[in-house]
Amino acid sequence: MLKCLEEIAQKLVTPGQGILAADESDNTIKKNFDSIAIKSTQQSRRDYREMLFREKKAIQEYISGIILFDETIRQKAADGTPLIELISSADAIPGIKVDRGTKLLTSSDIEKITEGLDGLRERLVEYYEMGARFAKWRAVITITDLKPTRYCINVNAHALARYAYLCQEVGLVPIVEPEVLMDSEHAFHDINRCYEVTASTLRVTFEHLIDAGVSLDSIVLKANMVTSGRLCVKQACSEEVAELTVRCLKTNVPSIVPGIAFLSGGQNEVLATERLSLMNQISNLPWNLTFSYGRALQATALATWAGSKVNVLAAQKAFSYRAKMNSLATFGKWNADIEVGLSSFAQKLNP
Ligand code: 13P
């Protein structure tokens, strides 16, 4: 079983490929659909995701795995094919978000705890039987002058470790995602503060993973890049982001971990690609670095689709193009000359 888990983890972070995070919760996808004036219904969500999953050539080439939301893993395409089959037939691995979102920590008016441990073992078995081979759990850490507390980092790391152990027990590779937020309403922090908080979050998370007996060679870490907060006046440049992110990861992530797949976290599409590429130009990295982007893979595709059948081909092209740019970034081979045509629409969606 573990050998197989290791292989799945390796495949998820194969150079040239990365993960499509298509597991937006109902609230998040509603917000995304509001931005293109589309009503979020079971059918519109299905149509949108089906459109992405049917971009078979791009998925085969550039996408190693796709993270689904509970509704999506149960849905069928318009012609009756289960969506999960579209993914497998494009040689990508289906994954599933298994946390149940965040709630306020009782001791705090800002900090959050991720819920979903109750009944998790049974849900994981069901997802495995449905064909999922990896899972995702997202914890969020908010930075202010006085936060995060050690308590918040600890309880979230504890939950991530319990989740990760259960995943491996049933044959799913856990994506471990402790996200230090760069786009919260409190995000006035500079890049050095992000470094400090990301470092402690990663250190504590790995302590808990080790204590829980999680096999670190069979996980994927989904990390934030070390960036300035969205509201910080002085934004760090991409070179600094790349350098500090790699330094922070080298100090806190054991080299036995096969790979780190970044979230985009509110960076626009091109910046997320550029920074991934710069990191992959740094030599002697102990793990593969790739993408597990939601917004930074979908913004232009979503805006191009705009809920209309006539735009499907153009939207698929936009998705395919973005995936290709990020694929190049996993080799450190993206550059601004290759990048063309980010639509102004997407800039508006994702400034
Ligand atoms: P973003 O890339 O939009 O941050 O989403 C990735 C994700 O899956 C967060 O859990």
C-alpha cells in the first residue's frame, strides 16, 4: 500500500505537471460566478467544471491531478459520463477536498480552525471506493500584529496530522495545506513577517505529522509562497518572493517529502507562474516544486467562458494555455516573452 502511495505522491509532483484545484466550496464558486454574472446552480457548476475536465490534451500533458468538491465527485457530465471518469481517462489522478471548511476558534475573533475530523475515516473510505486517490485538507493561518497565536498554529497542525494519518491508512495521499493567508482583510504584513509565520507554521505542522506517524514520503505539501500581504504598501518583488520562499522551505520541510505544490492565494495568474519559475531556477532543491492553483489556473478561463456554450472552446484554450505556462514554470523555463495575452477581464477578476 505504501509503495503505491509513494508512487501517487511522486506522480502528483512530476516535473512538467501540477494540480488543478477545482474544489471551490459552494460559497467560493458562487463568488466566482457572481463576477461573471452567472447563477451558481448544480448545473452551472457542473457545466463549468465539465468544460475544464474535457480539455483532455492539456490535462494529459500538464495536469497530474484534479481536486474535486464533494458535489463534483458525484456528478455526471451532460452525456452521462461520471466527471471522475473524464479525469481518469485523461491520465490525471482524481482527488477530493475532505475538510469541512473553517470556523472561528472559540478563543479568538479572527483565527480559524478547520473542521471535518468527525466521521472522516468513513468518508475517506467512500471517496477511495469512488476512485479518489488523494485528498486535501486546508488550514488557514491569519497574520496580524499579534496573530497567529501558538495555540492556533498547534490546533490546526494537530488536525492536519490526524487527517493525513487517516488518509494514508485508507490508501489516499494527503495533501497537507497549512495556508498562511496573503489576501485576508488584515494582510498589511510585509514579506519578513510572512517568512516568520510561515516558518513556524511549517515547523509545527511537521512536528505533528511526525508525532502522528505520517509517512512523509507519501504526502504532498501544499504551501503558500512567502509574500507581502495584499494590503502591504511595499510589495516584495518576485525574485525576493522566490528566494525567501525557497529558504523558508529548505529550513522547515524535510527533504524526504517528494514535492511541494503551491497555492496561488490571490496572486494574479502571471505572478504565480513567474514566481514558480524563478524558484525552479534555484539549484539543488531537495523536492519537486509545482503548482496546485485554483484562481491562478482558472481566472482567464472563467472570464472567457462567462457561462455561455459558444465560449467553451475559447475558455478551454485559455485554461490549456495557463496550464502550459505553469508546466514550463516547473522546469524554470517560463519567461515574460513566452507569456502573451492575459485578458484584461482576468486582471479585473484577480488583480
Ligand atoms: P488558490 O490557488 O486559488 O489559492 O486555491 C488553491 C486552493 O486549493 C486553496 O485551498
